[in-house]
Amino acid sequence: MIEEIEEYLRDFEGELAQVLTRDDLNRVKGKYAGRKSRIPLFLERLKTLPLEERRVVGRRLNEVKVLIEERLREKEAELSRKERKREFVDLSLPGRRHPLGAFHPLRLVMDEIVAIFRSLGFRVEEGPEVETEFYNFEALNIPADHPARDAQDSFYLGGGFLLRTHTSPAQIRVMKKLTPPFRVIVPGRCYRRDAFDATHSPVFHQVEGLVVAPGISMGDLKGTIEVFARRLFGEKRKVRFRPSYFPFTEPSAEVDISCGICQGVGCRSCGGQGWLEIMGAGLVHPQVFRNVGYDPEKIQGFAFGMGVERIAMLKFGIPDIRWFFENDVAFLSAFKGLG
Amino acid sequence: MRVSYRMLKRFLPELSLRPEEVAEVFLNQGFVVEEVLSARDLFCYPLLAGTLVEAHHEGLLTRCTVKLGEHTFQVLVHPSGVPETGSRVLVGFEDHTPLFLPVRGERAREVFDFLLPLPPFLEEGDDVYEALIGDDVVFEVEVTANRGDCLSVLGLARELAAHCDIPLVLPRMHCAEKPIHHGFRLENEAPHLCPLYTGRYVTAITVQPSPFWIAKELILMGMRPINNVVDITNLVMLEMGQPLHAFDAARIRGNLVRVREAEEGERLVTLDGEERILRKGMLLIADADRPIALAGVMGGRDTEVGPKTREIFLEAAFFDRVSVRRTARALGMRTEASARFERGVDPLGVMQAASRALALLEEMGGEVASGWLVSGQPPFTAWEISVPWELVVQRLSCEVPQKEGIRILERLGFQVAQEGATLRVRVPSWRPDVREPIDVVEEVGRVYGYGKILSSFPSFPFDPGNVPREESLENRIRAHLVHRGLYEVVTLSLVEGEGVNMLGLEGEECVTVLNPLSQEHAVLRPSLFFSLFEVVRTNARRGRRSRGFFEVGKVFFRKEGNFREEKHLGIILWNVPQPALWKEDPLDLLTLKGLLEEIEELAGAGYGAVCPGRVFPVFEEDGAFVVSSPEEGAEPLGWGGKVLPDFLRRHDVEGEVYYLEIRLEDLVVWGQDRPTRDFAPPAFPAVSRDISVVVDASTPWAFVASLVAEEAKRSCMALEEFVLFDVFSGDPLPPGKKGFAFRLVFRAPDRTLEDEEVGRWVQKLKESLKQTGRVVLREEMILSHE
């Protein structure tokens, strides 16, 4: 009988070697290991053997049974491995996904400016785009027929209304609305009667800033702007203040940052100047305080205003302001992933 | 304002800064140097000394022969511009063409007004640059509107004097006067517009080319030499900032000079040959009969100084800045003189400038009649400002030594008296912009240097408030739309009037700009549609592809006479063949509605009812809707629709375009104060059942949905929600029919529902649907092939 068992094992080994598919394996498994295999028959016959022989044959039969089961498991694992290989995923294929759009670069820059000032404790306010001449000019210490109006040719709507030429009238509105001390920025749209060309647009954006508290000084202005400019443009950039003139600030300053390419030395990209103008600023003029009923002896403040287009042009290296307003997808898609 | 380094040096003999340092000082004190030019950029090159060897009259002109080494040049010159034969004269070359007015870029011409005489010490053929110009440098300086005083060499030199702490030296202003009788009288009928008018009479004038040094300085500063008299008035204006005017005294009728306002329609031919029609109230200078000059703007042609002039009347006056500004603007003639009057000239410098011009006229051989003709007073009262030094230090955030501050102010022309820690500052007549202590602070800071300001950070307790809901919602919506594949755009809010008409909006409700620059930007948009459609058009024209665009921006209109501006969100979807990857995502009216629902959900606003309705005539009749407000009688929340194919074809846009506009401010208001929902997770399981029904193709889903909702309510079913998951038609359904498949989800808050109970409810719902006679259950329908 031991011979028959050995032959049974050899037959099994032979057939197992032929197995290629799971069906083959199931067939072999049924034939050699299941209830319908010859194993139960061998067990039956074992009972008829004399005790001595039964022990030897029984041990062998058990070994063979375990061996067959083990070999079947191995084979199954092997088949599984093979099958997994056939389910190969081509990871170089593009992912299944939705297309993404993009934020507009002007809004990106505006959002970033707002976020920086928010983190510095500034409140965000808005003002109307249709303004009164009074708020836009007189209240800001720019009387009619003043040469300072030359730079701000306005679109008039009649009845003393115009499209605001800067966000500065919001200073007046904010001061009337809030009680000092406060820190506020006002992002918004402005209009000037400039022909549309590479550096001018009749519609543009500004962000106005206003801080009012007792004892505010030029140092406070400088410190705030330095923090802002470095965050927006990068830690390496230098900030330069130089005197200028705005009717609603005194002292007034123009703020420059060092050119990102030459760091202030002068190169072709900054027109050899080394510096790029980013905003106008200054301490709030006492007359402006008087115009809103504040006492300039007791309260001080600083204000600043920057052109968003200009900053976006500097930041992204955009040469023509009109690109912002054309909204060509080829241009807009360059800003994917920002914001 | 242009100024040359050597001219500055004429006022500042001790100036030791190099030209590039001068430019730096200007910038640091508030004067942007727009350009630094070399003298060679302004004169033609080479520039040589020739000799006038022959002058021969030919009719009204003189044919001059100029010798330069072995070359001779023939040139026609006006007789008054011909120096003595044998003089050295200037010959410049540009592209080998001889030029006798040596301004760079000057075109060759047939007749020259004059030959410029050179000092006799030059030899024929000498290089004039080397001998007379040197390597001079010209600064183009931008002067801010408050600093009229710096539209002069004197003013800019004073700035440098303050920086370098060196003395300022004024040019010679003295002349010998002669007791000449001339009989001129002044009448000032408009003292409110001309507080000070002065005149001087000079005779024995010979009008001829200016000496080279005057011509050179004018050219360096951007003006053309004309003749000695005119050049002197111009040079003095550039030196001192005070415009002067010389009249040919012989042409002034009645020996009378009147300052008066114009009558409506009066006419005057100005120096540039234009006939000006004057408006009432414009200030002019007249003689006994007629206007002879536009005060502060330009002289008249008839009294112009010309070759035959022998005697002149020299005007120096202080004209009201607003009056000059208005006149110049009304006539569209901004001149060097008007620019200076507009910003205000030095009231005490008026007669000083006249004296300077007289000194130069005398040098040219003029005889100056003694005595001033004066009307009025210099409009100036001295004022003092008390400035506690502490204020300067505090506001500037830097420890400026008081001594240094005093020195700066004094060099700028302020008189400073020290009273302990307070300065009493007397403001000079040329600085009307300095009125308050803070102005003095700026003066000190400017010269001391903004670079020395110590940075600090303003810290004080202030609660900026939360991020306004409006801003955060706007940003979340923007981000959502970007994630849905749309591009954010920013467009001009000024649009063409025609666009507004095509939307059928009433013209009178729109806000129109009274003085547009072009018809393209003449109306404030009452909707974002034009702008967004224009973006699609631009991209279509350029062959670009996109799923669509959106913009958050203001729209404008008039309501009951008042201006209104509202913040809107505009979305435009563009269904054109897209790259393959995008194919499976359809773009149609329901996509648009889906976006609307997503936005409403983001705002927590609940859904506004979407009803058919066409707001813009560019939408398809059947494909347009209005989103009504949940508030009774309120304005709609938004509107939208499919744009007419005809309209797209007319504008060369292929594909389909869908548009949605939402009034963002209302959306914000709706969503706020929304009661918070019950957060507790449900304790008992839900039971779901699906129902499939068949209806006529024209029956809307809302019909079925409302039946289900009503019945569930009436019968107090624990129906948590029901969701449509399929709409189907075609085989095996007969034509004209469609099916809805929806899932009912039941859940009781307090127990597990029994199967039997739910079964009863579903049966009840099915019955009530059937009862309408318009709904057939899918399972009860006998289909053609069953």
C-alpha cells in the first residue's frame, strides 16, 4: 500500500506541475485532497492493515496528506502572484480629474495684500466707487483749481458726483464711521480719465491704508510698510522712503523697493534706477483731521495708498497693464495654483 | 524743470558735489530726477567756430558766407540775425549738414533767423564744446505741485545749499537808470486777479542774437533762443521762477497798459499765431484800444518784440494762480509761464526778477528809464510758526539735533528764532506751502533724510473685527468656482453704451459718464454680462478654449434719482469642444443651475425658486430663468439663461453660452442668522425604498416631487428625504413618455421602523401618485415587448 501512496504522490506532483490556471488547480485539488480524492479510501484501507504496518503506512499517509496540502497552498500563492501581475496599473496615465480654473492675478495680489495687513491687525473696509467731489477732493485738502488735480483727471457723473480717482476718500468715510484708535485698509476700484495704454488704464485698483492713534509717527509708517513690503516681495528686498507731496499727508513720502533683479544697483529691468516705486504715504494732514472733526493736536495718523496693477506687474513681471483686462485664457492659466 | 550742473554752480560757487551726487540729493529731498542728460545730447555734434566772411543782401534776406577751414557754407539769414562780418559764428553739424541753430535733432532749413556769435577769443575751427560748454550735465527734475519755487534754478540751488550747507549767490541785479521820459501809465481794473503789476521802460534796444552763454543756457534748459530781449526774459524766468514779458513799447497804443477781465468773445492773436476767442472773466493785458496779452499765459503777436523793436515795456506781475490756471486750461495752452503762475510765484520776487532782466538788458546796450510803474502790493504778509523741537523729533522718529534743524531751515530761507526748546520759524515769501508746524517738520525731515527715520510698529489695542461674512463668503464662492474649472476675470466697469442697449435696459436707469474719453468706456455697466461676454469673444477670436469665466464686481444704476452700486457675481459658461479629458462633464442649463445651488448652499441661504423668465432679450425664450427671493416682494436674487445662438453667431462665438448673475449682497444677507440644525446623529436606522414612475414627457419633476412631499406630510410619514436618481426615456418606454426613479428614505427619531409600516407608506404614496391620472408606476406599466 505504501507503494500506492508513493505513486499517488508522484501522480499529484506530476499533475500539479501542469497546473496553469485556478481551474486546473481546483481540479487537482479535488482529485488529490478533497473528500472525493483517494485519501479517504486510503484511510479506510489503513484500518485493515496489521498494527505494525498500519503505524508505518499511517505516518507516511499523513505526511503525504500534509505535503499535498502544502504544495497546493504554494501553488495557489504562485497563481495569485501571477494574477496580480496581470492587473498592472499604468501610473504614467493621466489621472481622472476635474479641470481647475485660476484666480485672476489682480485679485491674487489684492487678496495677498489684504491677508498681510489682516495679520498685522488691520480691519478691512470698503467705500463706494461713485463718490462726491467733496469726499474725493475737498475733504482731502485738494481744493478746486489746485494743480494737484492735474494728475487725477476725473470722470464726472453730474450733480457733484464722480468716479473716485483714488481710494483715499474712504479715509474720510472710515474716520467718520470709526472711533480712534484703529488700523484699516480699503481695497477698491478707481477711475481716471487716462487713455488705455501699456501703463495706464481708465479703471484700476488701489489699496488704501489708514492708521489713527495718538502719537503716530513717520517711524510707525516706515516700520509698517517695511514689514508689508518684505512679506509681499520677499525678505531680501530693501525699502526706501523719499519725500514727496500729497495734499492730504504731511510729511509725505514715496516708497520704493529695491529691484528684485539687481537689489538696488541698477539694471535694465528697473531702468537703471535700482528702485521701483510701490506706493505713496505720509502722516495724515492736520487739515484732513479737522475736516472730519478730529483734533490734530490730540490725534495723529498715517495713510498710504498703492496701485494693485503696478504691484502685480512688478511681482509677476507683466509688461502691459492691458493684459489684466483682456482675460486671455493663455494669460490667466499662468496663474493656476496660486492663491 | 531742467537745470544744468554749471548753472547750479553759477548760484553755488562752493558746490563740490559731483553731478551724480546732485541727482541723489534731489531725489532724497523730494525731487525725482527723471533723466540725466549730457550736454552732447542737447547740442548737435561736432560744434565748431566758423567765421562770417561775407554778408550780402538778397531782397529781404541776407546771404552769408561762413568759412570753416577750407570749407565755406552759404546760408540765408534774416538781416537782424547777422553779426558783424569777421565775427566768429557757431556752426554745428548733424549728419554732415551744417546747422546754425545747434539744437540736437533740429532739421536743416533754408533760412535761419540768426547766426550765433561766439566770443572773439575763439580761433576758426575751434571746438566749441571744449571751449564753452564743457561736459555739462542736465537734470530733468520733476517738481511736485506744492513747490512752485523750484521751477527755477534758484529754488533747486537753494535745496542743494541746504543739503551742503553752502551759501547761495544771486546773480547781478543792479543797473544804471536814466531819467528818460516815456509817458506810460498803468491801470489795474482787476486787482483781485492781479494784486501786483509792475512795468519798466527800456529804450535804445538793438534786437539781435543773444550772446552765446545765454543761448547755451536756454538750449540746455530746453528752450530755443529767439533774440536777445526775449531770451533775457526767458532766462530770468528759468533763473528766478518769475515769468516776465517784454512788449514792443512802440506797438502799445495810447501809452497805456491796462489789466482787466476780458469781455465775452474778445479776440487776441497770441505769439504762436493762433487767434484766441476769450471768455468773459479771463484776465488780460490791454492797451488803450485792445487786448495785447493773455495775462500769465502768453503775449500777443502784435506787440511782440521783433527785429525793428527799439523800446520795450517789461512786465513783471503776480497773477492769481486760479485765474491763470482756468484761462490756460480753457484755451488748452499750458506754457512755461502759466505753469509757474499756477503753482504760485514768489510775491517778493516779482520786482527782483525784473531787476535781473534790466541788468542783462543794460549789458546788451539798453537804456533803462528810472522809476517803476507799479500797481498794487506784493500779496504777502509774513507769518511765523512755533514749532516745539520735540514735535520734530517725535513725528520724524529720529533724533535730529536741534542745531542741525535750524541750519537746514536757515539755508532753505527760513528765519529761525530759538526760544528754549521751541523754534519760532518765519516763512519766506516763496514758501506759501509751509503753514503749520507739521510742514516745518517735513522740511527738516526732507533735508535731514528720510533714511534716518527709525522704524517702529504702531501698537495699540484695537479689535479689527471678524472677517466680514461678506468677504469670507465671496472668497469661498470664488474658490469654489475656480475648483469647478472656471477662470476668474477682472474687466473694466466702463462699457460701451451700445452694449447696454442690447440688453434692453432702460437708458435712463444707466449711469453715463459726462466726459468719457471714448465711446467704448462711456457707461457704468448695469450688469456684468457685457464684460463676461466680451471675455468669451476675445478668447473665441484667439482660438482659446475654456469652460467659462466669472467675475465679482460692482454694477451701477440710478434708482429714484440716486446712484446705486451693487456687488454682483457673474458666471458665463462656454460649451465648446474641449480637450478629451473634459468630455464627460456636460455644460448646459442644468450645470448652470447646479452652480447656483452650490453657491446657495455655500451661503447657507436655502434655495431660491428658479422660475422661467427672461430678463435679458439675448437669452432664449425657453431657456431663461429668474431666481426669486424667498422674501415676499423682494428683488430677485439672480437671473440667467442660455444665450441666443443668433446672438453668438453675430459675434463669431461658436458653441453654446450660458449666463448667470447673482446679487451677492442679498445672498449674504439671506444666509446669515440661519438657525443651527440638530447636530445629534440619528439614533435609529433608516429604511430606503425606490419608486419608479412614468409620466408624459412634458410633466416636470416638480409635479411628482410636490405630490410626494404633500402626501408624506398629510399621512405623517417619517420621510427623511427623497432623492431623484434617474430620469429616463426611450426604449422600452413609448415615445412621448419619460420616467423618474427616486429613492425614499424613512427614519423615525425614536424607534426602528417596521418593514410593514414602511410598506404601507410606500403603497400610500404610490396610490396618491396614481390617483392624479398623470403618473403610472413603472412596475404596472405594460411595455411593448413585455
